[in-house]
Amino acid sequence: MTQTFKSGVRVFTLTLAMFWAACAALAEDKDHGDHGMTMHHMHIMLNHAIETAAKGSNLIMIGEMGMAKGIDEVSIAEGKAMIANARSVIEKMMKGKTMEHMHMEGVTGTNAMMHHTHELGDAALKYIDLLDGMSTAGHKHEH
């Protein structure tokens, strides 16, 4: 086996161990009732949205370099759509029926995990706004 493959296996194993530890901790957490796992999944969706926005920003910046005529326009359009979709995912999740249901059942900002979830959502939207601004700055690559 190559060193790269061995390193990949180690990273995968460590990631899997951390995931199972987090799941076990959430399963034992009585303060969040049935909502702890829901918020955990919300955090996963927040991470997914951030990754999507970052990839979208990269596509826009690559397209703005103007190095592949005919593809640059597609890259820019797809990047903008990815950023818009990432923002929409977060907004729908943070204001959607599931969040409303948890609030109605008493899981509000006084709950530490709920408070943290809202902080993460707000920070994710700010980060996406920064990416959007960076990717649309319009700097062209000079040859």
C-alpha cells in the first residue's frame, strides 16, 4: 500500500470514530429529548451548504479568469446557482416547519444546543455572503 492510501485509511477511520462518538453522545443527551439528533442533522446540512457555496464561489472565480471560452459562462452560472441554493437550504432549514415544531415543543434559544444551532446558521449565512462577494468581485486573470 502506498503512503497516501494508508493516510487516507487513517483519516477515514478517525472520521468514522468521531462520527460514532458524536452520535452516541447525542443519543445519551437527555436535555434535548428527541430533538438532539434533528439538530445534529441540521448541523450536517449547514456544513453541506457551506461546502456547496465554497465550490460555487470557486467556479465563479475560475470562470472569471476567462481561460476557457464557452465553459467560463457555464462555470459562472453554475457557481451562482450553487451559492443561491446553499443560502436557500439554510434559510429554509432555519425557518422551516421542523424548526417551528421544535420551538413549539419548548426547544428554544434557552436550550444550549438550539442556541448554538441558530448561531451556526447565522454564521453560515454570513460566510456565504462573504463568499458571494468575493466570487463576484469581477477580477479577471491577466495572461
